Amino acid sequence: MGKNPYILEMKGIVKEFPGVKALDDVTLKVTTDSIHAICGENGAGKSTLMKVLSGVYPYGTYEGQIFFQGEEMRFRNIKESEQAGIAIIHQELTMIPELSITENIFMGNEITRNGLIDWHAERQHTSEILKKVGLSINPDTLIKHLGVGQQQLVEIAKALSKNVKLLILDEPTSALNEDDSENLLQLMLGLKADGITCIMISHKLNEIAAVSDAVTVIRDGHTVESYEVEAGHVDEDKIIRSMVGRSIENRYPEHQSNPGEIIFEVSNWCVEDPEVEGRMVCKNSSFNVRAGEIVGFAGLMGAGRTELMRSVFGRNYGIYRSGTIKIKGKEVRLTSVESAIENGVAYVPEDRKNLGLNLLDSIRKTIVSADLKKILTGLLLDFDKELAAAEEYRKALRIKTSSVDVGVTTLSGGNQQKVVLSKWMFTEPDILILDEPTRGIDVGAKYEIYKLIHELAAQGKAVIMVSSELPELLGVVDRIYTIFEGTITGELPASEADQESLMKRMTITSSL
């Protein structure tokens, strides 16, 4: 009987959460000593599949079988998968910043002599492993003093210290600059040469093309296709078609666009990452929006859409390096959130719980919170005005609640989003930036929010909409900009765009 060529086989994996089938009959085969790429849109089920594999979702919480090195595995936790030789490097790094590299690498896995930790042996061992990942650095250095790229290499070193045979990297380069990304890809090729198999979850087709031996595409919880490739010869169009191949149903209200003059214009906007020195999150970005126009921004996770919007909104993110903003033809310096609001700009953030709402507040307090001047009588807040404003928006936006005095935490996601929209509409902005305005809300609530967005445009407001859902952008906006790695890579009227043409611009650096 011949040797099994596959280090890993996952067969018929089904994983359900309440009301959602995250994975439905997914199959994955990974050849020994290879780099296997897994692609798919945000929410396709890639990370869920890796959590099933690594024991984060233990045996019994999913259906299907996992075979590793020819044996069926039933991992009850991460420790068991690590003991078998599987390690996962998550997108959010998991080390303790206040501890040293050595302490992080050997945590829970200490080298002891006579019941005491052998620090000398641990440091020596750490130095050797760090060399394997190309880091010549003192093992006593605290994690908090390392850049993101170096921290990622320490995570990989930690996996190597546990005699890893299969290394899973979830979006490994999403937070890295170009040099660190290149270094990481070279390291993966080096690990492969040393007999370590890698699974790489990535959106970046150029990186997949550079290093992978096989590609599996997952869409809406299903394996769409899986095929071997010759490194450097990946058919990017084929992957894009597999990632997005679904029809757009009629889930979007009719919309007639009548754009007027350009009222918001950003030119050559450059912003540096506040954490990673030298990494630019916005590279010479230029775009404009007209009165009465809805402009979409499309990009994959980590492309820099939110960073661009937050930095434009009063330099709320990153280190501003250069660039200008004009409102109604006049250059303005929006150096704070207050100055952005005063100049008629509003921003509905992607993370509504942390950035959009104070979860301790009532609905009425939240709605007026971005412009308290409007409810003053003399120098005092006028609670009658506050109540009247809250009631007006409750009716206009059909916020489902028994009373505007209840806490925002009592509302569903869709109704919370309507409260955040109300808060910014109350400031009567000319320019409204909506970052993922329908994330995590149901189809019915989405339809109502689309109608609201259309109404705002009909009132002559300039609306910017960031969304990860391409069908949503194609169904709602008038014009679409694409972003990849902090660079605006294209601009298309929505009427001429389709999912494939957008995905191409979202995964390839050069402008088409």
C-alpha cells in the first residue's frame, strides 16, 4: 500500500451556529510538504473551517471527519491539535505584550530542571528558533517593543518550538508592510523546504500566485473548487469567478441618481500606520463625491478603507503625512472630529458598538449627542427639544422601540444602526460617510437602510458608503472606487461594474 500523499483530509465538514450554517459539506485535501491557499470573500467560512481543524470548535460540535497523517483526529481542544503537530497563527496576534519573547514562546510548555524553570535552556532554545525565522534579536526583549512583522515571526517561532508539521496562517500579511510581507512569504517557502506544510488563508492573489502549490475556494460555506497550481501560474480570473459567482437578486430599492456639483474632494491623501513605522495605510489617495451622489468604496479586509475614512474624518486614525481636502471648492483643514462636524462631515463607523454608541445611554440621549448645541435653550440643555428630536427620528427611521427613553442595548442590530444614523443626520451634514452600514443586520432592516441612504442622496447630500458586500455596492451606489493595500486602484460607474471587474481591482495592485 502506497504512502498517503495527503497530510490533511477534511471530509464533509458541517458547522452550524444558531440560525446559520457556517460550513456545509466542506472538503479539503492538503498535500504533504506544500503551501495550500484558501480563498473566499469575508464571511465565506474560511476561519471557521480552520477553527474546526485546530480544536477551537471541538469534536462533537461539528459533523464530518478530519484525517491528519492518515489517522482520524477528534480534537477536544487546541492543546490536542498542537500535540499532533498542527499550529494556527491567528489574524489577531495572541502574545502577552508585557512578557519577553522567551516567556511567550515557552508559556505552558516550560523547560524545567528539578521542578524549576531552566531559563538558560529556554533562552538558548529561543535564540536557535528565532534564527530559523530570520530574527536575530535578544530573547529577553519584551513583545511590546517589537513591530507587528516581528511579532508575527515570534508567533511562528513559537509554533516551530512545538515541533509543528502543519502551520496555518490566517491572513498573515494583512497588517504587514511590503518588506515584512515579502520576508514572510520567503519564510513559508523555507519552511516547506524543511518539510513543514503550510495552509495560508489570504485575499491577496499576488501572494497566492507567488508561493502556493494548490488553491481551495470557499463561498457561502461550501467548497467551490480545489485545484493544484504551479507556483507563479495561478489563474487569478478563475479564482475571482469562484469567489464571487453568485447572482444579485432584487434586494435593492429603485434609485434615480441626479448628482450635482463636487462638494467633497480629497487629493493625494497619505497616512502612516500608527503602530508600524513606515507602513502607509493610505497612499496618495484621491477621490471626490458630488451633491446627491452615493459613492461606494470596495476592498477586502485590511485594504485600508476604514483607515482612509477615519483619517479623513478629522484625522481620527493614523499619522497624517500629506494631502488636501476641499469642501464646496474651498480647502479645509479637518484636524479634529469637532472640526469635521463643524464643516458638515458625519461618519457612521463600522464598529457601531465601540465607536458609534455609548451602550449606557438611552436612545434619546444618543440621537442628540453629536450636536448638543441644537437642543440648548440659553446655556442649558432643553429636554423637551431632546425628546422632540428623538421622536422625530424614531418615526422617520421607523426605529422599533417601546420608548426613546430605553437603553440602546435593548434594540436589535438593525435598530441600533438606525439610532447611529439618526445621531449623525441630526447634525444635518452635507457629507455622510457610512462604513459597513448594514453589517450584521437582517435583510429586511438592510432594505430600510438602503431606502434611507437613497433619501439622503435625494436631499442633495454627498454619501460615501464602504461595504465588503459587492452585490450591495452594485445595488445601492452610483460610482465605485476600489482599494488594495492602501492604494485606490480604480474607479467605475456602478452601471458599468460587475463583481468580477471589482474583485480584480481589489486584489491586484496596478490600476486597470
